[in-house]
Amino acid sequence: MICPKCSSDKISYVANTISKNRGAGSWLFWILVSFLTCGIGLIFWFFMALTNKKTITKTRAICNNCNHQWDI
Ligand SMILES: [Zn+2]
């Protein structure tokens, strides 16, 4: 692997972990549902929050020569 900008081979690799939440609806909506269902809505929200979590691991290369960064 060489830098696409300066062709240096002094590259550092950094693991980037991004936690993405696709959203389980607005808080107000789920609080309202919880009131209407006597708390059952909260269990649904908890379940949805768990299953909606998405973790993406990306490796980022950083050139030690010119500081250019790019995803690989
Ligand atoms: Zn470079």
C-alpha cells in the first residue's frame, strides 16, 4: 500500500468503529405508546433499539509523509 497522493509507503492503519443507530422512532412517540400500553411499549422500544444497532468497522489509512487520509 502506497499513498495515492505522494507515493510514500509509510502508512499507518487505524481501525474506525462507527456505531449507527437507524432510529427506533422518536422518544415522544414511544413514551406515549408506553402510557397507552402500561409499559409494554417500552419493551418494544428496547427490543427495537437493540436490533437496530449497526456497527461498521472501517479501516483508515493515514500517510505519515503528507498526512493524507483515505478509507480502505
Ligand atoms: Zn502521502
